[in-house]
Amino acid sequence: MSSIHLLPDHLISQIAAGEVVERPASALKELLENSLDAGADDVSVMLLQGGVKQLRVTDNGGGIAPDELTLALTRHATSKIASLEDLERVASLGFRGEALASIASVSRTSITSRIKRERHAWRISSEGGHLTPNEPAALDVGTVIEVNDLYYNTPARRKFLKTEGTEYGHCEEAFKRIALSRPQAGFMLQHNGRAQWRLAAGEPQKRFGAVLGEEFAEQAFLIDESAAGLRLWGMAAKPAYSKLSRDAQYFYVNGRFIRDKLVAHAVRQAYQDVLHHERHPAFVLFFELDPALVDVNVHPTKTEVRFRDGQAVHRFIFHALHKALAGPAGSQVAAPEPVAQAMPFQPTYPTYQPQIPLRAGEGLDFYRMMFGERPVSSAMITEEMPPQPVQDYPLGFALGQLHGVYVLSQNAQGLVVVDMHAAHERIMYERLKHALESQNIATQPLLLPVSFHADRLEVATAEEQVGVLHNLGFEIAVLSPTTLAVRAVPSMLKDADVVALARAVLSDIREFGGSRALTERRNEMLATMACHAAVRANRTLTITEMNALLRDMESTERSDQCNHGRPTWFQVTMAELDKMFMRGK
């Protein structure tokens, strides 16, 4: 039996390196965090062979004093904390004092650094953790850290590294995470001598668009919510811009990129009502709170945190995102109060189109004159349309209907195309939710009950779940072992196909059970009801009905997407239309 003994320092460092330096990207993350902690606002990264052959980070931060260079490569030596109190309120990105020593223990590492008061820089080297004496070097104020031949002295670990392309991909992702966290700093990334990224210091919104793409910037909304010492700000994409993976999700706690189950759940809950279950939202979000309320000393990689009051954090993040997502279509402008009734529409808003230079009758005269049809007399127009600023109504005013599926509307920006079924489905869904939450689903008795042939399970469900059906606004009676009669439906669904609606509701209740149907599966069931009640394709709408739909969308939460996460409308700007027709060229 072997005796207990102390491990040598170099072996301790190599063991620590296994946790801290999993691959070149891990080392890059630590070096970039050190640069930012040093106050750098200009950082350059050079990689060779995916960072395995060489990883070089240059910054213009405050630098390292000559007599501290040796300490910089010593385990548990740090400038970030000095006491337990500091550890409990960590505000820096690094603090453990492990990263540089761990990296140096499994590579050939050098540090060249100069502080402002020194006439020149100083350089120290390490090969597998064995240090050389300091020597003078040439460098402006700042630091250059060069890591060569990662894992050269631990070949077993090196065998676990992937291809050059894979390792570079991980390094690029680490670079992007850091670059997103500090828009006020400039960043550059080279790989094998070729520039891959050049990011100038600037506004956060520009940085987010530069890293995640202009499409993300165009499809995302700004968020900035504060309460009780907590703040959430950044950009989150609309549900229509969603991903098949989570690779466009960046969440920061006090500037530190993290992956946290509590945060992920809060975000998922906020999006669940507007996003298809197989899609994932895209976002860059920054959560700020008192450092004493979050423990970042959970794991050596520092990507996990623990909140002192997790429930409060979850609640705040959920409500901040939910509020932003709940904005109605075109919600940059205050929307009118919602219309009380569902289709057929009974609008209380202006339904004219002030921006068309010809009145409706004149337009018909012009059209028919051009194509040889008998013109309609302008005397048929009995009411002149008063002026009204179109910007007051973000979705504008209806022009007509396309193939019985889309409503075409003109607003201040150009053309709006609305999927009328998807839009009406969202409106109905939100109204059903509000009515059920307030226990105020109005019932519409049918003048003539509608009977239909039912299977035994449908009949059994109708008999056993009378109370649940009543809460949902239905009255379904059993006429025989194989026949049901619908005597009443929710008043807002009175224009739906009564039999199809009743079958769908009975099916949901049977599958999930009465109590679950009204609790955890409530939204799925209401979505089914809304889908059956929404106006169908190929139904002809009047201009009045079209405009009422637009006004309802402007005043309905989450009306940019239907219940399945599909967009309900698109904007085509005048500039885009001009480009299509090559105007101005």
C-alpha cells in the first residue's frame, strides 16, 4: 500500500490545467479576460493551427510590473482579490490566480509587458512551468502573452484535441463571446496569418450586429429593464428570427459570459408562447446585479454561477423578456385600445387610407379607363376621407386582399403584408387567455343545437368533464351513447365550425385530463380553440374588416407571431420596392 505524499508543484499545475485549459479556446478565454481586467480597449489575437501551435494575445492595458512577472506565472497569485470579502464581491473577470500558471505548465509561454512608468518592457518565459529570468524587451505600454505548443509535454492530453478547423472554431467562439461583452473595446483576430475579424470600438448595437449579423440586428428588439437593483439590457430577436440550435444565445452576468440552467429556463418560459418548440431564440443579454448577490466561484472555468436569490432572478428575467415580447405589432407607437369583439370585425378606428393620392372611386375610374371597362362615377363616393397621420397606425390601412390569404396594407414605411389567419389566430388566443384568467369566458347559446356522431370516448369525456367544459364556455349534452349536441360555445368563437371545435376541445381534455387541461396544458388547448375560430383562408374580407384586423393586431400582445411561432406580417419598405424595380438607377 502506497503512502500519502505531497504532489510536486508542476504536477499540481498540470492537474489544474486539465480543468482550466481544456483546449486552446479555454486558454484564449482566460488571456482575453486578463486583458480586459487590465483595462485594455484594444486587443489583438493571433492563432496558428487553431491555437495549438501558437496563441498570441496583445493588449494596451496597464501592463505588469517587472517585479511581478514571476508572480504572474505562479499558482494562486492574483491582483484581483486579497480577502474572503473580495471573493464574495468579485467584480473582475479573473480572480483565481490559476489560469496563467496552468497554461504555462502545459506549453512554452512568454509574457512581455510594460507599465507606464517603465522606460522599456520586460519579458519572462516558461517552458512547462520552468521559469527563466526576466530580460529587457521592446514594447509599448501593455502586454503580449504568447503560448506555443500547447500540451507539448502531456501528449495524452494533446491527443484529445480535434482538427485544426474544429479548434479554431472553438477559439473563434471564445473570441466572439468576449468581443460581445465589451463593445467599447476594439478586437482583432488572425488565423494562420489571415485576418478573420476586425471589430472597431463602438455602440453595443453595432457590435451585436457585427458579430451576429445584420439580419439579427434588423430582427431584434432592444430591451432595458430595471427593478430592485437588477437590470437586464441588450437585444433579443423576435420569434420569427429563431434558430435550430442555441448557438446564438449570449448571456452575461456582470459582464461575464455564463451558461446557467435557471437563466435558460427563464428565457425559455418567456418565449414559450411565441416560439415553436423545436426552435431556439437568439439574444445578447446583460444581467447586472450587486456582485455580492451572485457566486462566480463555482467552477474553474467561471461559466457557471449561483444566485443568492434564484427565484427573484428568474422572476425578473422572465418578466422583463415577457414584457418586451408581449408588445403588439408595431408597438413602437402607442396602440389604441383593443376592439371588444372578434370577427366579424366591428372597428372603432379610422378605416381610410390617407396616403393614396387618388380617392377610392377615382382609383377605380383610372383603372377601368386604362383597361377599357366602364368607369364608376365619382358621384358614387359619398364621403371624403379626412386627413390622418398614417404613422399613428403602425400597420397602416388596408389596400386589399391577395388570393384570400394575405391583407395588403400601406403604412408610412411602405407595404405591409399580413397573413390574416395567423394574425387573427393570435388575437383570438390572447383574448381567450385573458378571459380564462379572469374567469369571464362569455357563453353564446346556439339558437339550434348542433348534434354530431361521437365515439364512446368523446361521449364519456363530455359526461365526466361538464365543469371543465363550462369553464371554457361550452355546453355539450349527451343525446345517446353515440350522439352529442353542442348547445353553447364561447361567444368569441361563435363563428367557428362548431363540430370541429367541440371535437378538438374534447380530444385535448381526454388526452391531458380535465385539471391539466386548465393548468399546465391550458395554453395548448386555447391555441387549438383559437386556430379553429380564426378566419380561414379564401374568406373574402371587406376593407372595414381588414382595417379592423390591423387595429386589433396593433393592440394585441405578441401579435407579431401566431401561436405556432410563425410571423403574422412583414414590412416591405419603399427602398426595397424601389430596388426591386431598379428605380433611381
